[in-house]
Amino acid sequence: MKQPTTFEEATARLEAIVRRMEDGQLNLDEITSQLKEAKQLVKFCRDKLTKTEKEVNDILKDSSISPTKGE
């Protein structure tokens, strides 16, 4: 699997995997392979979201703007 470079690429690949599974297009060996790839893609997305959240919080903190909840 080519490692995605953006969150959007990773989510698009995940969507494609889910579609193929839902449509019954995969045999047993392919399902195993696709599940492994999906696991890596989910980790990539989670890491990207965590990093982005930290960066946004740091920017808000540095600019004396504090995020408010419930708005």
C-alpha cells in the first residue's frame, strides 16, 4: 500500500475499501489484506487529526484566543 500523504487521500481509500466489502467484491484473502490496510489508514487519520488538533490549540493559545465550548 502506498502511504497516503493527506487525510483526504486516506479517507477516500477507506471509503473505497468499505464499498468493495459492502458490495461483496472481495474474496477471503482480499478481505484480510484490505482490513490490514484499513487499520493502517485509520491510524494515519487518527494521528493526523491529533496533530492538527494540537497545532490549532497551540495557535489559539499563542494568539491569546481560547477555544470555547458550546459555540
